[in-house]
Amino acid sequence: MYEIVKIGNESFPIRYGMNSLRIFCNRTGMKLNDLQSLGSNISLEDACQLILAGVEDGSRKAGKDFNLTIDQLSDLLDDDFDALSRCMDIFSNMFTTESSGNSKAVQKQKRKK
């Protein structure tokens, strides 16, 4: 599942899941354990890389070509700085939803035993 986010005058599919996190970690050198602190302590570079990874994976899931660079994304964010917050909110919501969904599945399995 992906969402559509408007950045400037353009709309992009955006998705945060294992693949987008893998892309982000490869680009930034972060480890899996580092992801827990993303919401509270993130640099501007990492925020842009996180958005780019989400748009890249969203495009893949939507079956759309992806050709946005970090510089192009930064230029779009210059014109619509509020989009940074919107994208980070999408990340928080998707990450929380997936985490809570996974914990519900684990709770169901524990109850069945």
C-alpha cells in the first residue's frame, strides 16, 4: 500500500516498508537499530534521503518510473517546506500502523497457544 503526497506542484506515490527502509539504510549507512530514533533525532540530509527512499519504493509499488534525484527533491522541498512534515507524518503513520499490526498478529498467535 502506498499514499500519494503532494510536494510543490507534483504528486508522488510514497511508501514506507522493508524495502524503503533497506534503501534508506544503504544510502545513509544506518543500521536497523538506528531506525528507532529516526522520529526524534533526524538530520536534514537523512530526512531528505528518507523521503526519497519512500518515493522510490512508492513508485515501484505503483508501477511508475522513478527518476527523482536528491537534488531535485530538495528543490521541490524549497518551494514547499511543509511537504517535509507531511512526508514525515506519512512515515510515522505507516511505521506505527505496520508495527501495531504486527504486534496484534503476535498477540493473536499467543492467545491461540
